[in-house]
Amino acid sequence: MRKPSAFRTVLTAGLIAGTLDLTAAIVFLAKMKAVPVLKYIASGAFGKAAYTDDPKMISFGIIFHYLIALTIATVYFLIYPRLSFLKSNTILSAFIIGACSWAF
């Protein structure tokens, strides 16, 4: 069996993490209402304009959300081999990646 490429690994991890995070936000925080969540994400770049009836804001919310998830997956992929404590303590590793994701 062939080893997957770095690109494919990061892409898969970013898409899975982004999908799970977005699903959790919609289900648990927004009570099954996706549009407000996506407009909230878009508001990071567009401010109050994101809350208009412009359907592009929903698309921007999706794009920004996955861009953030893919960026975090890429950074984690790059730093993981260089920081040995991430390999030995999965709970600390999860906490660090979660805190960095939240801060970002």
C-alpha cells in the first residue's frame, strides 16, 4: 500500500475537521440553523455587511470556515514532527491544537 501524499493528508484532515466543527456549531450552538452560523463566520471579514440578505455571505462563510480549518491542519502537519511532546501526549496535543484553533 502506498503512503498518502502530504497534500492529501492535510486536505483530508482539514475537510474532516472543518465539517465536524461546522456541524457541531450548527447542531449545538445554533439549534439547527446554518445560515446564522455561516453569516457569523463571514462577519469576521465583512463586519455587519455579512448579516444582510446577500446569499454570497453564506458562501463566504463556508469558504472562510474551510480555509481556516485547512490552514490549521497544514500548520499542525508541519509542526507535529518537530515537537516531540505532541507525539507522547495526545491530550496535551489536542488541547494545544484546540486552543490555537479557537484563538485563530
